[in-house]
Amino acid sequence: MKRTYSEINEKIRKRKAVVLTADEVIDLVKDKGVENAAKEVDVVTTGTFGAMCSSGAFINFGHSDPPIRMTNISLNGVQAYGGLAAVDTYIGATQVTDKKGGGYGGGHVIEDLVAGKKIHLVASGPGSDCYTRKSIETTISLNTVNEAYMYNPRNVYQNYAVATNSSDKTLQTYMGKLLPNFRNATYSSAGQLSPLINDPHLDTIGVGTRIFLGGGEGYIAWSGTQFNTKADEVNGVPTGGSRTLALIGDLRGMNREYVRGLDIFGYGTSLAVGVGVPIPILNNDVMKRCAISDGEIFAKVFDYGTCSSSRPVLGTVNYADLRSGKIECGGRMMRTSPLSSYKYAKNVAQKLKDWISNEKFELTVPSIPLPKEGSVRGLR
Amino acid sequence: MSDKKFRLKFNDSNLHDSVSYILVSKFNIKPNVLQARIDGSGGRMILAMSGAENDITNAIMYLRSVDIEIEPLDNYVKRDDNKCIDCGSCISLCPTFAFEMDKETWDVKLDTSKCVACGFCISACPTHAIMLKLNL
């Protein structure tokens, strides 16, 4: 079976495209086999919703009169980057408020912007003959600014670590609260719904692929930072963090439901972003890979009690077990907590399915493929 | 049989009373001290009582007669569903298994009757969705 992007889009325009979510397609392939399923299904939608720390937004505030070249910028007390042109900035998700107590950061500013709330802007600059003003304090919102678009350098990690803690102290990590002596383990991937797990070698996903981003439309801008193709694989899927995507999309059109500031205690702030990637069923092989289920997707368990970039691996577990609420690893039973929301991941995949089924979303042919090779260097 | 939680306040005159012993021996109640603290303003306790409805009522009357303030602890743990993203970070932290993932809807369910107000989930919630009102 072979199918092209344009054939799929033709069917979308006629509302005849058959679209299933990545979890729905598992049973179909089990029942009918890969070939029959591939004939039937045009598009499979994926979804994920979790902390994606390497996220942020570019904003252009517009010029005041007299104008100012802003070099120190704060939005609701959170510092934004002052090294771009006069009234351009980038606000990053993990930038924490300067105010005592913390708990609020760049991720929350972005959530508030998307929610349509007013944001307190305080900025100053050196002043010059062309930008005479030296300070400004005002309020902005998504309606008042010229542009505001999300640009996330590293999102939707293809699989990720499972974290546990061998030490005798509770650890507050970006993988959540880890109880002493292996008493719990946390994991983050959406597993069988996760975008890059359903097209593990990026056969259909590339630069320019139109996606669901934060409740609106976005695009794959580039390969993500720390893009890695060298991870071990089981069933054709990496068993740890590997490929990543850089994503772009207009904040206007996004929905606060899928753009949430997070405060990860003891670590800092972040942003939960809902991302869904449509996978065109171009051939049997693509179909087969989309049918992977949680029981076939494995992740390595790392000991975060050892603070090193090469943490010890304690074992490998699958997502069906992780999702059951407890795993056995190294002869120990551990209770598990997901850190990303499976419910929201399902909602993302469903929403994207609805868009495509209702002719609101056509698939784009990637402009260029993402790298076939990539590895991660350390810092000396 | 009934299972209820209470907030108790002690003063100088009753700080040495063994509430647990009295509840067991006089009222056939199974007490469970969830939290206890003594400071400048007296003693505070979060206490669960398990027993017959009638026995619990009598025990409350007795405690009040010896000047121990006692009031039922209701709605002390709350979740703001507008903030909760149903991630499940809280699930493996709860010592009493009060949180559970619904495998049909993938909602994180909170059974407040299991909560012993330890507060361990509060800081672990990345969206500040869980609140504990104890005034201990």
C-alpha cells in the first residue's frame, strides 16, 4: 500500500479521510492486521502534554512615544531577554520571578498571555539619540502587542528516563518528588500516544510539518536541541531520551487549557505544552510503527540519587507497567507517578483528529527531513 | 460504624490528658493521632476516631466537659479542578493511597476520606491545585 500527502489532503477536503488516534489504531491493527489497517486509515494523530522546559515566546511590544530601546525587561516580575531589537524580547519558561517566594515564572507569563490576561511590563534602557526614553511601566496583553509567538527549542522528547532515588533523602527534582530508598519512580512520556514514538525514525515528520501546538496550529521549525539518534532501541523505539523537535506557533489561537505554567518544587518553573503531530499513513511500515502499544515501549530507570550526567541505570520497564501504578525494578517494587498528563495527551490527539476530520487542518509535506544522525556532547 | 476526623485544642489544664487511652477504655473508640503539636498557644491534634456513631458523640461531649476544644475536620483538603491537569505527580507520594488514576477516563481521583493531612502532595503539585486547610 502506498499513499501520498496530496491524496490524503484531497480526502480531507472531501471529509472522507479516515483519522484515528494513536491509541485507537492499536486495536484496529490487532484485529485486521497491518495491511488492511493501512488501507483503511489515512492519518493517525498523536498527543502529549507535559513539562517542556525548553520553551518560550518571542514578543514585540510596539513602540512607545517617545520610543525606548529596552535592555532590561520584566513581565509580571519575570525577566525577559533584553538583547534583541528595541521592543523585541524572548521570555523563557524557566525564568523565575524576582519576587520573594517564587512559584511564578516565564511559563506562567505565557499561560497568562494566552488566557488574555493583562501583563505588567517594566522596562528600562540606556537612552540614545534615536531612543530617548529610558524607562517605561505599563500593561500589555495578547491584544496590544504586535506579535507573540511561541518558539520552543526542545520539545516532545522521544521517550525519556524513569527516575527513582537510592539515597536516604527525599529529592526535589525536575522529575518531581523522589522518595528515599526507591520508594517511588516517576516517568514522563505519553508512551503509545507520544508523537515521536509513533514515527520513531521521523519518516513522515520534518521541518514544516503542521502540528497541534498549545491548542492552536504550529509547525516543526527544526530539530530540537540535544537531538540524539544513538539511543538503544527495543521494538524499534529508543529506550531513553533521543530525538527532539523545535516548535513554532502563534500564541494567538492557542488555548490556556494546553499552555500551563508549572512550578516544580525545588527545581523551578516550566511550561506544560500540548503537542500533537499528525502521522500520514504513507505505507504499511508507517502503519505498523503507529500501532505500537505501551507494553512494547520501554524506558530505562535511572537513579537520581546519584548526581552525575551519567546516572546508573537500574533496569528497563515498559509503559504498560509504569501506567499500572507500580513497577518491579532490580528486585524492588516501586510506586509510579506520571509527570505528564495522559488525559490531556488523549484530548490533544482527539482534538487534532477532529480538526482533520472536519476539514480544518490539512497535512503539510515536510520542506526538509530532520537529521538522520545526531549525538549529544557534554561540556568540559 | 463511623470514621471521622477532628481538630482538638488543649490548654494548660488538660495538656497531660491521654486522650487516646480515654477514647479506647471509656468509649470503645479506635483513635488514630494523625498530627500533634505543642507550642506557646497550647496543644493541637488532628485525630481520627473510628467507632459507633453514638460512642463518638459521647466522646465528643466528654472531651468538651474536660475543656478540650473539638471540632470536626471537614473539607480540609481541596483540589482546584481548574488548575489540576491530571498529571498524577501526587499519586505515588501519598502514603494512604488517596489519589488514584482512573484507567477509563485518565482523571486523577482524590478520595478525601483517605487523606490524613500529611501535606506531602502540596508542594509536589506543579500547578498548585491542592490545598490543605488545617489551622493546626
